[in-house]
Amino acid sequence: MMYYTCKYTPLEILAGFDVETCRLDPHPDTVDCANGCAHPNLCGFGKALIETIHTQNVREVILTDCCDVMRRIYDVLLTFEDLDFLYFLPLPHKGGPLEVNLYEARIKDFIQTYEAYSHKTFDVNKAIQAYLHQPDLPDKTDPYIRLTGAHGGHLLLEKIKDTFPNVNVMDDTCSGNRYVEKEEVDADHFIHVYANHVLNQRKPCMRMLHTENRNKDEHPIGTIYHTMKFCDYYGFEYMNMKEDVNMPLLKIETDATPQSSGQLKTRLDAFAETLGVKKQQSRKVHTDQPIYIAGIDSGSTSTDAIIMDENAKIIGRSIVATGIGATQSADKALQIALEDAHLSKDQLTNVVTTGYGRENIGNHADSVTEITCHAKGAHYLHPETKTIIDIGGQDSKVIRIDAQGIVENFVMNDKCAAGTGRFLDAQARALNMSLAELSETGLHWKNDITISSMCTVFAESEVISLVADNVAISDIIHGLNKSVASKTASLVHRIKGEPEFIMTGGVAQNAGVVQCLEQALDAKIYIDDRAQLCGAIGAALIGLEEIR
Ligand code: ADP
């Protein structure tokens, strides 16, 4: 079995040897071996490839120099004694006549090398058959979602297909879409024609010199752009693409290890809701009883519930800690909110859930992402809102909405605790303070100090050192608040957020953070005492729309 990764790998030539091929699509749990033998700045995909080749008994590999990382992987693989066959195919960066001749010569060299290794003879007619029978592209006149950027792998692709079950998904990443136009060709000229087609007709990857036409004639209903840390080629393309505000674009960055599927699902579901692909349900209600709706937001830190009457008036509410588990907390939050509204569960007409635990609570209630729910909730709390800043326990989001409370665009930080409520919670613990004390004390700062550690754990050490140096606690907290504010402001700038701003999520109760964020944005932020309930309010409003 010959393993490969790049879409420029000459699979049709390998078919001329009757050799089976398999695309390496690595998602190892750890990259211990790669960390030991490769440069630390190797991208996640490179490390995952090395790890998989090492652990999965891979014996035959062909690499192309489609990017610098492949050359480095090749150098590492040269030291792997278990590999029987390792070939590095140099790939020209453009498709002029000289480059086509060069690529033809390199393919011929590969054929000779493989013949010597396998003692098989290359059968050009089998290669031609494989070339002529490549699968066609899906019909682009049907609505489609385009996955592009760096290699995303089958896990991401499957998740996208699950999220968009009724539209085509086109894999245009650097390892997908091998499609080339085909033409009848005789055996004598085949390798030249093939080299020309691969270099000039295959949709170019970003490592090629001429990429101007990469996105020409592309009219997907949405583009999902996959990037990877240290992958400059695709990082730059994304930077340019995101300037086109008319293209619905979702950026997903992974590191080729199995990611937190909950966070990925939230992003994809929210994108589907924004594109209108995931339609809101409608429920028929046959009742002459009064209408009551529950919205439940199952977050990482708190589970919040809202009861609304048919006039969208909030008549019951609750906030409980999620600690005991999503289902139990949701039951408890709903029970308390019902008691607050003087209602029983069987009086509820509809329930809608949101938050990370949304699909595991509410007994098959409809579930909607917190992005859409915060948009509805924020519009309800403050109809002038254009930009929502939601800082919760485990992530922060900035959502731009239109005058009807519909999501226009959103960004999320869910990779690192810095800039989230959890960062502040850890510092409050280090300072032995309650969250309310942290919030209040942060307002009374005198000296403007900066906490330079980006990481939650290192920031905690920095705080402890500052306390030992007798720095005023209020100044330390102000430094922490500034750090959260600066990370959040950069998210706001990323999606060109503009006033009016509203802050939702639990951290909206931290007056010190709000003050720093107002300074960083040079704008007022609307704060409502129901900020933490915003997701649940949005869910209840959607529940109301469903029965209307
Ligand atoms: P999630 O939706 O992820 O459960 P929340 O929106 O409930 O998160 O926000 C939780 C965060 O809110 C906590 O991590 C904490 O930092 C902050 N928070 C909660 N209560 C307070 C408070 N009284 N004062 C200041 N911050 C608070």
C-alpha cells in the first residue's frame, strides 16, 4: 500500500503498477514521537503525519514538495528504518513548458525507481485508464458549501456533511479536489500530457505561483476556510478572502488532533443557521390554555433558564452552576424558573435549548446554537445593538447582528482560556477573592500595570509574584482586566464590530472588565442585569416564534 498526502501525487502513474494507494489523513491523539524527532515549529499536520507513519505500520510513502513542511518530514522519515519505500517527488511551482518537461522527467524518474524497488513493470495503458476514469466534480449549479484552505481531513469533512445534509460539500483543501480535465491520449505522449494537465488544469494549491484563478467561478452558499498554525500559504489567502464581506466565510483552525467536537459543532451549526440552511422548526399547538415557553442555556459554567409568556414577557428565571452535569443542572434550572413563574412543567407549551449542552438536555426539545440565541436575546434586551460581546466561562464570542437581530457574522475564541471567564476565575482563586470582590476591587486601581503572560497558568504565577512584591491588589486586577479586554477588542476588530455594543454572558457582571473594554473600544457598552440570561432569553424567543 502506497501512502500519500498531496493532491499532486501522481496516483494515475501508480495505477500503472497496480499498486493500491491511501491518502494519509492523520488525527493521532498525541504527537509524542513527532515532538521528539521534528522541529517544534512544524505545523500540526506535519507532526500528525510523522506520528501516524510511525505508529500505523506504514511501509511505503510518496511525498511531494508541495510545501516546506514536506521536505522536513522527508528528512525525518529518512531515519525511520521500518519504511521500505520512501520517495520525494519534486514538484514545479508553475506550469510553463519548461516546468511541464521537468515534471515529466521527474515522473519518469519515479517510474524507474519504483520499478527497481518493486520489480514490476509500468503499464502505461493502465495509467491511461486510471487517468480517464477520475471522478467528475459535483455539479456546481446546485447549492454547495466549499471547504478550502489547508488539509482538513475526513473528520472535519464528515462534520460539515452532517451539518449541511442537503447541499453538496466540495473539498477544495490542499489535499482534496484532484480533478483535471481529461483528453484522449496515446501511450507515447501520456506522461507529458499528464504532467501538463496536473500542473495547469488542477485547481492550484497556494504553494503554486499562479493562484489568481483559485476562487474564480466559485459561488458557494458559504465557504469554510480551514487553517493550521504555522501554515503561512493558507493564512495569507484567508487574510485576503475575509476582506470580501459579501462572502459568508467561517474560519476553522485545527492542529490535526481530534478537536473538541462540541466547539466545532457550535461553529458549524451557527454557520448553517446564519446561512439559513438550518431552518427554524415550526410547531403546531392545539391548546386554548395560556402559552408559556421555556428557554434553557446549558453553559460550561452556569445553566440558565427563562420562562416567557405569549407576549415575550419574562415571568421566571434562574441561574445554577453546571457543575453537577448538564442534564441535572438543566432540570434544576428549569424547576427553579418554573417556581419563580408559579407554573408547573406540564403548563409549558414549548422548550428550546441552547449552549454547549443543548443537545443533551430538554427531552428532545429543539436546540439552537448560542450564537443565534444571543443575537435574539441581545436584540430583545437592547434593540439598537449591532455588536454583541459575549464572554462566558469557557469561550468568548463577538457577534454582529442586523436591525432584526439576525446574525451577520461571528468570531469565537475557544482555543485558550485567556480572555474568558475561566481566566478571571483562576486569578480570583489565586487572590482568594469572590467574583463580586474581583469585579468591585478592579475599579479602584491607581497604577496602570500590565500583566504580560498570555497563558492563564503563567498569569497566575505573575499575579502571585506581584502580590509578593506588595503591588496593590486593585492594580493587579486592573492589569488582568486589561488583558481580557485587549483580547476581546481584537476579536471585535476582526469582524469590524461597531456600536451599539452590548455585553452578554457572565463576565458582563465584572464592572472592571467592562470599564477596560469600553476604553479599548473607545465606546460605551450597554449592560443589562439579565446579561447572563441572554442565551436563555433568545432560546425562549425562538420557542415563541416556532409556535407562532
Ligand atoms: P457559560 O455560558 O460558559 O456557562 P457564563 O455566561 O455563565 O458562562 O459566564 C461565566 C463567567 O461569568 C464566570 O467564569 C465568571 O468569570 C463570570 N461571572 C459569573 N458571575 C459573576 C459575578 N457575580 N461577577 C463577576 N463575574 C461573574
